[in-house]
Amino acid sequence: MRDWKAFWNSIDTQQGKNNDWSSMMAQVGKTIQQKPIDSSQFKMVYEKIVTTLSLEKDDIVLDLCCGNGIVTAKISDYVKSVFGVDFSQPLIDIAKATSPNNINYFCCSVLDDFLVELLGNHKFKKIYMNTGLQHFVEHDFAKLLDNFLLLSDSTSTLFITDIPEKKNLFSFYNTEERREDYYKRIANGTEAIGTWWEREFLIEVVTNKGLFIKTLEQAVDLHTAHYRFDIIIYRK
């Protein structure tokens, strides 16, 4: 498994520093064949969060694994304020330099107990993680849910997007060349995606925590729909 913390702390900080949209997209891997996704695809990404969480102007939202804040900034247009958390100091620095004033950023792992110390006075009703779960391993998921329980109330919702689905691995690595590259990267610990998840595993862990879960297919015209899915986790 790649050391994702080391990877995201060693990014090219020249990308995105001038709030250049294309370079910021590339910086956090929102690309198709190494080119930044277009504005229509990006709109689908953030509008899905807005719609699924039914975001409103008086909401205070928590963004887990916020990266360089490019999605966070869009979400902030729809709500009162956003708290963004990521373990990469370079990405947090870029987010702080390029985002609106109604966002508060914190450099911290979303798995750390320290996160609860930082934000424990807030009980967030609406929380999301966009394209982040792939950077965790299976035993991390229960801890993620524990922190969700500590940072939320009985009516809260957690929306996790863009989860790579294990059964669709070779829908992504869909040519002989791509499959060869995949096996080479697995061997040297540099595989590009991270963890590929099984829905059944996620459902089991969520239900064992006394929570409720719904798995969602992605819109067919979204560029990740052929190999990723989303989940919503409820407290009741």
C-alpha cells in the first residue's frame, strides 16, 4: 500500500498556488487520461454533494479529506460555513490561500483523536468525504465511523463519494498495457488508486456500528461511473 501521507505531502506546491483551476484539478488527481476534467464534469462532482446532503444557506458542513479546497470552495457557496480537514500541509496551505472566508481549514488526519479535540464543540449534521476513502485501508473504516459519531448528532448524515469498487477494478485497468502497469505498481507499492472496496464489507462495518447505509450508483455520464460508487451513512 502506498504511503499516501508522504505522497500528498510531497506534491508540487507550484501547482494551484495562483488559484489556476486546471492546475488545481491536476494537483488532486481530478483528471481523465492525465488531463483535468472539464467544467461540466466538475459541476457534477460538487452538485452531487449539494443535492445529496440537501445543503442550505444556514448549514455548517464538515469536509473530510478536503485536499486543496477546490471542491470545498464550491460547497461554501451554498452554505453558511465549511470546516475542511486534510493531513497534507501543502494542500491545506493552498486551500487557505485560494478559498473564501467562510471556510476554516485544519491540517489533521480524519482518523486522529486530535480531530475530535479540534472540532468536538461542533456537532455537524452534514459531513462529506469526496474521493478520499481510497486512501484508507479496511481497518481504518471503523475508526472513521467512530469519529463521525463523535462529531455528529442523531440526525446527521455522512456522504462518501467516488469509492473504487473492487469488482470493477478491470473496468478501470481495461487494456493489456494498463493491467501490466497495475501489476507493476502493486509490486512496488505505487498503485495509483489505493484501496478497492467491496460494498458488502462497508455495509457490514456500518451496521455493526448501529448505523444505516445506502449504496448509490453514479450518474452514467460522470467520468467515474464505470468503476466507482457512493454511499450515504445515517445515524437514524
